[in-house]
Amino acid sequence: MKKAFVLLIAAALMGSAGAAKSEAEEVRIAGGSHLDAFDPQLEVTSLSVAMHIYDTLVDFGDENYGSIVPSLAERWDNSEDGLTWTFYLKKGVKFSDGSPFNADSVKFTLERILDPKTASPNRAKVAEISKVDVVDDYIVKITTRKPYAPLLENLATYHLAMLSRSATSKYSVLEYGMKPVGTGPYMLESYDISGETVLVRNPNYFGTPGIPDRISYTPVPEVSARVIMLQTGEVDIATGLSPESLPPLEADPNIEVISKPSTMMVSFTHQMWKGAPYDNKLVRQAMMYAVDREAIVKTILGGYGVVPKGPFSPGVQAFAEFGGYEYNPEKAKELLAQAGYPNGFSTIALAPEGRYMKAREVSEAVQGYLAQVGINIELKMSEWATYVTEFQSTLVDRGMHMLGSSIPTAHWRIERIWGTQKMPDKDHLPPNTSQYSNPEVDRLLSEASQNFSLEERNKLYAQAEKLVWEDAPELWLFGQSQLAGVRKGFSGYKFYGNQDWRLDRVVKQ
């Protein structure tokens, strides 16, 4: 069962004893993001859809990101020196094009993401792999350069979903995303970046077939439009709703509103690579004191969020709270004066429209709070497709940009966002877009990576979190709640803490 923090909605199935269940011929869902094709090694916004197309070698156990369970691998073992992992694969599994899944598929998948030509932003998940050896069709050995405990967690994520050598090799890296072939219960029938994307059942699926004949996804950036589509029955599920959209849905007898915590933390990331004033810890801490996050969550988000007391949201592996940074504008002014900015300074902040809950309203509130301590923000907002290019570039002027992370595993979250990383070139930023670097955080990560005790690893991760929290490379704003609406009569859908969803077991009553 994919991802933890699962909400399995089954109440509609428990109605009267004589209530009839039927297969939903089609489940229609609307979300706020456009899908960026379906190459799991490259894409971000399409992962919920990709979860229906692909399978991973191993999987996360329910509600526990530290628990790993079988998927395409039936079992595995690790050598005494911790360097060699042996995976024993399920037999009889086929890709949607009919080609067999085997040990060579695992070798191809891992070597492809390791290949610099693929240019995968997720390459670091497998960077410790030194070689992949095919023992026979159903046994594969993965050798790492050093003992690397997070490997199983990384293999459970959809960026490492298994690929078909024959299908993938027909296309260029960019073309393959439009022609995905996986072992999952569904396959792509049609794709329209601005319109409807449709999945249909995979006739070669090895497991229990998906229940709906079709799953369709439509990107609808405006929340109000998604609400109308849900109320009129144009779609069955609407995700990424906003607090003010909920009252009419809660009053609608045909709609069930879903509100759950998520692993998403939204923040403004400081551009420390630019130097002063962003590389000054006192300045960054001052900005944390300057913003009233409790008021933002209570008034702008309507209580649908979590006030951060650490860099992780609840639900993330090794989540820890440290407190501090309570709203205190006078303290902020003192720290700015100590840092050499008694009169504040001016800077630019970038933020995306519609990507995160109430992004414009929250950004404008942050702008107002910072102005009160002398920091003048010029706010620039753009649509997500444009924004992605902007925040990854060093050529777009700004002092900070808004980003959210829903990564649920501790090692990958810390390593990807706060681990020391080099720029790929002078014009582009790596995933650590602040270019924050703390040798002690790196050391704790390295120590954790070689410790095969989950309990001990989590303690090391918590120490790293505390250092990051004190260094404040980000202006943390809120942990985002997941808000969705579902038409009554549908059940069996799942919403995950990392904001993914799954619809292959949906039943319509």
C-alpha cells in the first residue's frame, strides 16, 4: 500500500445491509497542478498519477515510513559488511507492453538514473550504488560504496519505480515521459497538459486488477472552479481546496469534505549563495521572529495548518519539535541591529500562484510583517510552470523564494534540502536551493546512513533537524493541511500525508 499517513475512506461502504456496491466505470479527479509527463526519474507534479502506472521494488508499510514491505521484490537480504543487497523478484510480472519484468529491468532502471545524461534531480537517492549485478532472471545484487541504510527507503519512492528496458530505450529521455510503460494496474491512454489525462486498466497487470475502468485527471488552477465542478458532478474528487471553499461543500449533502494533516511544510528559502545579508544567521533568525505564524494559520488558513516548531511537518519520519521563534518584532529588530542592519534592507521574494494553500495571501502577510521591522519585500508571483524555471535559476534576482516540501523520509529530506551540494553550473541551483551548508549536519547524515538501527538513525536525524532549525536557512511558515472534496457514494480512495492519492480501489455505491 503506497505511502504512509493513509486515509482510507470506507464509511460509505458501511451503509445499510442491502446497499449495493458497483464498480465505478470512471473516477474523475481535478487538481490544481498541471502534470509534467510521466518519467518517474524526472517528474514531480505527476507522481500521484504515476503511482497507478508503475510499481517500486519495495514499498512503505502503512503509516510508517521506516517500515519497508515487499512489492516487486518478494524478499531481500543484506551482506554482513552492509555493502551488498540481494533482491529476490516476483515471477510472472509483465510491463503494460507485455515485456517481462526481471533482474535486467532493475539493473536498467538504476543505471539509467545514475547516468548523468538522464539529468535526474533524484540521482542522489542512488549515488552510493557502485554496481548492479544480474544473478539470474529473478535475483539481482546491488552493491554500495559504503554501508547505506537509507537505500531501502529510497527504493520505495516512486522516483525509483521500475522501468522496461525495451520500452524506455525506444525514446529519448524527454520523449519517454509521454510514452510511459510500467507494471502498475493502469496505463496511460491519453495526456493533455492543459486538459484531461486518462488512465485505463493495464491488461497485463500481475495483481488484483484496478476496480475503475478509467481514471481521469484534469488540472484546474482556480480553486473556485474545482469546487463548482465537484458540486455539479463534473468531477468526483477535487483536491487542493482552500479553507474558504469548504463551507458550501460542508453544507452540500452530496459532498464529503476531507481534512487531514500532511507532510508538506511551506517556507521562504533564503538565497544564502548570494552572500549578504542572506548568509547572516542573525538576519535569518530575525525574520523568523518577525512573522506571526500563529496568526497566519489561524486567520488566513482558517486553522487548516500547523505552526512549525521545527523544520519538519508532523508525519515526517523522525519528526521533532524544538520551539522558539515566537512572534517578537522587537527581538527581530535587535537581531537585525546586531547583524549590522539597524534600518533593515530591501529584497525580492518569489512565490507561485495556486501551488500552496493561500500562497498570495500568506506572501502578502509575510511582506507586511517584515516591513514592520524594516525589511522591505518586493513580491513577484507567477504560475507554477514559469516559477519552477525561475527558482532553479541563479539569473532571476531575489533574496528568497517560496517552496514546499512533502518528502516523508528523514534522510532524503535533510540530504536533498539542507545537505551540502554543489551547483551543477553557474546558472542553475541544485535541490538545496539556499546553498545552506553545515558540516555537522553533513556528518550526522553520513553517520546515520551507515547505521542500520532505525531508532538510532532517527535520533541522529533529530540532532540534524535541531541544527537546521537554529541556522534558519528558511523562513518556515506553516505545515499545510490536505483538503479535498469527494462526492458521496464513492469509497476506497486513499489520500496520503505527502499529498499523493490513489484511486485504483474506488467503488461507487
